[in-house]
Amino acid sequence: MNLSQALYDYYGLQNVSITVGPRQFVAETFVVQKTSGHRYFCKVVDKPLFIAKIIASLPALVAMHEAGFARINYPIKTTEGSLYLLVDDTLVVLYNYIDAPQSYDYDVRGLGRLIGKLHSVISRITTNIKQESFTFAYKAEFEELYRRILQGQQVDDVLTMLQVLLRDRESELARYFAVLNEVLSACRENHFELVITHGDAGGNVLVKAPDDIYIVDWDEILLAPRERDLWIMNTDLDFMSGYREIYPGYEIDPLAYDFYVSSQYFYYLHYYLTEIVSEKVAAYRMQKLEELRQYFDGWIRSHIKSVYERYSSDSV
């Protein structure tokens, strides 16, 4: 796809300079600058797993911006009024530009306060927003792919190493998957209060100053329990203190926490398996295999173990 031509055809932008931005987990990014100096931020996504979710979130971003929630990026409309382009199965979204770097050097209490304000904006939004379904959307696909990798005759070295890795983790993954199924069942019988959520705000912050921060990469906005935005940071006292400035006395709902830990654990596992078995070049697939090795013992491990331990005595 010719990005420069697409920006001209659909946004009327001509004679722009396009600079490669930081590579994201989901997208390639670019900074688009007009001769006047005005800049835009552009995301290009070719992963089918994410495209529909990003498209569904764009109207909510516009509604939040129009409701006065200013510390976000929002999509720019094409000349025909669309919020995105879909060219040859590749998604292109043009956003306003925020002149600040992505960083983890920010006021954590301030982020908690900002998430609290995000959750409170629901009272000013009339746009329909997708609701949390309390399902593992790729459950059937994951189970089939996982079974095929474990039991199949592998055709190259990358897949052979993947099979060995999964067989080493097989009993552990079976225990975690059983807990996921129990949590899903419990959630469907519960009635949670729903708010607008980002899903990964702490890892997607632009920082002008420690107390001057913006949340970006709204790839899947959902009406969901607050724990969708709180589960990763719930043990950080400063973050929760900031959040409780907006919602005094709020305590984490353990069932919602268990749902987001276990569903996210298998969501990312499904993503890695899909990329590793794809027809992409061997070097890329090997890179994803190494990322999967790190994922199993990385940041999410303590969370999924804590969920398992809560259910292990009577469910597995």
C-alpha cells in the first residue's frame, strides 16, 4: 500500500513528509507533517485479529473527545466523513498529533486519577459502545490450534520448537484453562457496573511532564468493569490512591480481576500461536517464539498464578 497516495486520495493531504514512528505491538506508526508544520499521527494495522476491534472503538473516541475528555488521541475524518481507511485488508487511521514521547516516567497517582476521570465520563456519552461479553472470543480457535500444535507432525524447526515448549507447559496450561472456564461461567451469572475502559492504559501513556500525561492506543474500547483498567496496577498504592480521589473507598472486585487476568493470559497466548504458525518469514516467527518463552515467565505470571491458587482447591 502506498501510504502517501492514500493520504492524498482520502484525506486531501498532499506534499506531506512521512516519518516512521515507534513500532507498536499492534501497528506500524508514522508521523505525517504538512508543509505548514501541522502534524498527524498515523497507524497502519495488518493483523486481522485487531482490525475489527480498532474500527469499533473509533466512534467512542470521537464521543469522548467531544464530551471534553481531552487527554486522549482521536481519529481525523476523511474527506468523505469516515473515521478510517481499509485498503487491501490493511487498516489506516489518522489521529491528531500529541507532541510528547511515550514513557513510563510519569506520576502514577496522576494516572490513577486520570483513569478515574475516564471511568466517570460514561455519564456524558450517548454513543453506543461495545460491552464486555465475558467470553474468551477465540476459545474454539485456540483449542483447535493448540491441539494441532501439540499433536501434529511439525513441518519446520520453528514449529518443532514451539511444540516442545508447549508440551513442557502442557499441564500448567491445562490447569489455567480450567480456571478460565470456571471464571467465565461465574461472570455470566454476575451483574457488574460497567464504565468506559481502555484495557491497557498504563502501558500507553504519552508524557509531557510527570503530571502532564495523555492516554493513547485505544485499540479496544469497551463498556466493562473497572477492573479491566485496574487489574495490572491494583497493588500500586499510589495509583489506587489517585483512583480513589475520583471513586473514594473503591475496592477491587475479585471476580472481575480473575476474569481479566485469565482471559488476557489466553488472549495473548492465542496471538503468539497464531503468529508463529503463520506463513510469515521464519525470522519473524522465531522472534515471536522467543517472545512467547519470555511471556510465560514474564509480568503476567504472578497474576495468573494468584488466580489459579484461588480456584485450585475445588476446581482443578
